Amino acid sequence: MAVALLWAVAPGSDDAPDDAPDGEDDAGPPKPLAVEVTGPTEPTVVVVGDTAADLALATSEAVFEAAPIVVVAPADDPDAQARAAVTAVDLSAPLLLTIGAATDPVADELTRLGTETVVAFGEEVADWAGEIDDGPEVVVAPAGEGELPATELDAPLEDVLVVVGNDPTATAATATARSSGARVVTVAGGDPRADPAAIEALAADPPDRVLAVGKQFGPAEILRRRLDVAATGVQLPGGGQVLFPHRRMAALYGHPGAPALGVLGEQPLDASVARARQLAGSYDGLVAQPVVPAFEIIATVASSAPGPDGNYANESSVDELRPWVDAAGRAGVYVVLDIQPGRTDFLTQAQRYEELLRQPHVGLALDPEWRLGPQQRHLEQIGTVDAAEVNAVAAWLAQLTRTHHLPQKLLLLHQFQTRMITHRPLVDTGHDELAVLVHADGFGTHAQKLATWGRMLVDPPPGVWWGWKNFYDEDQPMLTPAETAAIQPSVLFVSYQ
């Protein structure tokens, strides 16, 4: 509990007591009035309200226990609220907003706080406060010298972080938070992971207790996890910790040292970084978002032979892939590890690369074309996976991301036939830690590719993002960056093979 001292009479005013006569005891200054401030009772609390007045009241209730002086402004006058906010912070006092109704809950809050003086911004507010039975003294702002008590906050709530939105409805609530001495961070939108400035502020001083103002911040449990990620300060290539729609990606697809599998393998590592950057740069001016260079590395390659483990997949080792993953991270290149699992399941293969997936700039792609049944062989049929298997991978990847407080990860699902992902509408896109993207990777003429695209758009999982693949050799002809950027819904991940 912190205490702000409010002098009942401002020092130096005409009403200040004269020095005591000689021979009499000096009575000293008037007895201070104590403003008791507290903070959220839980590590993370979200206060909500439908209006600015509701948010201001909820913030006062969460932060202040007693306030002999309170500033009140009209709920329908943003200009008055802005002026009142300055006064409230100067006085270490709550700022409340009233509509002047007889049953206004602001009057109840004044009673709870033990308020003795209301600083009213506007005659209507003054009239309303003056009609409260046994109510406080009313001072109409702007007050002259000596009309308002001086204040001093002895013990500010320095261990409390108040998260607010950057909209006018938070003006009064923000002022009340600042009045308590709490640290205030403004977040654009409801997710601190999506705001690079908020990430920097949180990483510089990770909070112990958090009060969030506004329903956009969601349940406290989710907000706390997001704040823990933001407090790491680690950002994705392109900034922030949420993948989409804040960026797009342009990726080289393939396997290191294997030109036949895609353009990623056509040149050494350093040259691949340069080529990925050049590819991303080809979208400059075509889209509103920054375009981040990316590698989509085939980590397990479908094989015509069963191999020692009999699963018809050649698994790269972590040590083989690590130089490419590490170099990409240093160069600001996002990495997607692509899984062609053969006769084993996607989760078993994905877990093989957990060490690399713990890096913040590494996501995962599942390629059902190469997911075989027990008696199937590659190139004899198109593989398939059920949504349940995809969901098992999503749950594991989300938990890995949550455990290590990582930025959001990409889970990319390749598809060019509807049967490749059975029960696709049931794919779980609800993990806050993941961005799930369906990637249309069919090749052919423009008409053929757009027909495939149209089929992919039918009955998608809710909240899914979209991707596209361009083929240098197989497309007839390959779409230009401008044509690719014009595809709707927007293509947020485009790979080149």
C-alpha cells in the first residue's frame, strides 16, 4: 500500500495558518490527507467496460482504496477529459467520468473512496456533485491558487504495469493508472506481441503485476502468456512476435546441396541468403506489409527406397541443418522445416527437429503429398493426412512454443488436392502460439493453378492464412511478383521451387 499526502490547505495560500505566537507551541502543518493506492490482487488482471466511463471506474476500483480528492469530467467531452487527465496526475488522484445520472455509479465510487473534494471539469459536473447527499466539497476547474491541495506520492506502485490501448476511451483510465505511480505501456491492438515498441518497453522492465484496461486484451491467462513472450524482447524477422498479417514471406524451397529438389539447393549457403533477400525485394512496392526473406528447407525427404528404418523418408540430422538455420537467423531470414514423412507420422518426424524448432525464427511445414499408408509407395498415389494427425502436431508445437516463451510459429500445410487433408475444416487453428497457413502448391498454367486455388478456398478451417507456390520450370508461365501479390485472399507466404 502506498500513501500520497494531500494538504488540506495549500502551503502559502491566504488560508494557511500564521506562525504560532511567541510562547505557544507550533501546531505544524495541517494534518495530511492519505490517498491509499493498491494494485491488482492477482499477477494479471483485465478490467473491462463498454465505455470510457466504465473503464475509468474499473481502473479506479482496481488501483485506489481511498482518495480524499477525485477529479471528475463529463463522459461526453473528450477535450475536458484530456485537461482533467493532467490535473489528476498532478494530484495523484483518480479521474472519473460521469453522465450526471442520479444513479451514476461514480457517486458510489466517491463514497467508497472517502472522497472529501471533487475537482469538477464543467458546471454540469459541479452541479451533479453538489447534489450528492452529504457529498464532498466541489471545486470547479480550473481552480485558482490555494483552492486545490498539494500532493506527494510517497510509495508509487512501481511493481505494477498497466497496459492500455491507444484510443481515446482509455484517456481517463490511463490518467488514473499514472496517478497511482504505476508504469503505463500503450499497446496498439490487443496483443503486446504484435507491437514492437511495447515489446521493447516490456523487455526493458518485465512486470511483476499487470492490470490491463479493455476487453481487447482478452482473458488474463492468455494476456499473461503474451506478456511473458513480449518480455523476452526477441522479435521475428520483420519485427514483432506475431507472424500475420503484419508481414509477408518469400521463400526459397528445397534441400541444401540438392538442386533437383528446388532452388534452395542451387547455390551455397551465403548465396542462398542473398538470393532469398533479392526474392523478397522483388515485392517491394507491391504490398503494404514488409516482405521477409525465408528458407523452406526439406528436412525429411521422401525416398523411393524404404531405407534402414523402412519409412521411405531420408531424415536430415539436426547437425546438417543447423548451419543453415543459424545463418538464416543472423541474416533476418525466416526458416520453415518441411516434413515429407513417408510411412511414419508427422509428429514423430517433427519431434526429431525440436532443437531447431526452439529457435524463434523457425517454423514447420507438413507435406501430406508424401504421407504414405502402410503399403503405399511414393509417386504411385498422392499421400493424405487426417486433421487429427495435424492437430496432434499443432498441439505439440504450440506447447513447445509456450514452454520456451517463443514468438508465434508458422505451421504450414501443403495442399493441392482436397483429399490430401481429410476433415480439413476440423484442423485446429485456435492455438495462440501458432499461425496456421494452407499453402497451395500445385503447378501448371495460370488457369490450372487458379482452379486449384479455388478448390483450396472451399470450407477452410476458421482463421487460416493462405500461401502459394511458384515453380520456375513447371509453371506455364510462372506468375510475376505483381501477379502473385494480386491473388485474393492475400498470399502471405509464397515459396519458389
